[in-house]
Amino acid sequence: MAQHNAPAAHGAHDSHAHASHDTHASFKSYAIGFILAVILTVIPFKIVMDGNLDKGTILWIVLGMAAVQILVHLKYFLHLDSSSEQRSNVVALLFTALVLVIVLAGSLWIMHNLNTNMMVM
């Protein structure tokens, strides 16, 4: 009977050590994500405030930094990765992105066609 309790106690100790390790990794992940998010916010802000570049270049830089920041948030704050535990979350995220692209593209197409066909000549 004592032998059965020993592995259970050992297993509980391992899970406690593993949880402590995960907490440390989470804090490190959050710190890295926060620093990257701040950098990815400050750079476009500085570029826009300086106004030295043309508006098209500024727009593409801001959009690029926004896309990178989305990836930083997904990795460091939501902890999405390609592991088997996260696979269903990644699939749900990709499906959501697909639906958003379809709705956005369809809306723009409809508005363009309405604008073209309803204009008074």
C-alpha cells in the first residue's frame, strides 16, 4: 500500500515542479511579448509623427508593423503554436480569418459594383 502512495506523491511533486516551470516560461513569454509590442507600436508612431516619408510608404509600414504585432500577440500572449494541443485553436483562428476575408472581399466587391452601376452619367 505504501508503494502506491510513493509514485502518486512523486507524480504530484513532478506536476508542481512542471507548473512552476510553466509559470516562469509564461512570465518570460509575456515580458518578451510586451517588449516586442511596445517596439512595434513606437516605430510606426515615430514614423507617422516625423512625417518624412510619403503617405503610401507610411501606410505600408504601419500595416506591416500591425501584421507583425498580431503575430506577436498570437505567439507570446495567446501562446498559439503548431503543437498538437493548440491545433484546434489554430484551425479555429484560420477559419475565422477566412470568414473575415470572404466577408470583407465580398463587401468591397458589392460596394464597387453598386458604385459603378448606380452612377448617374
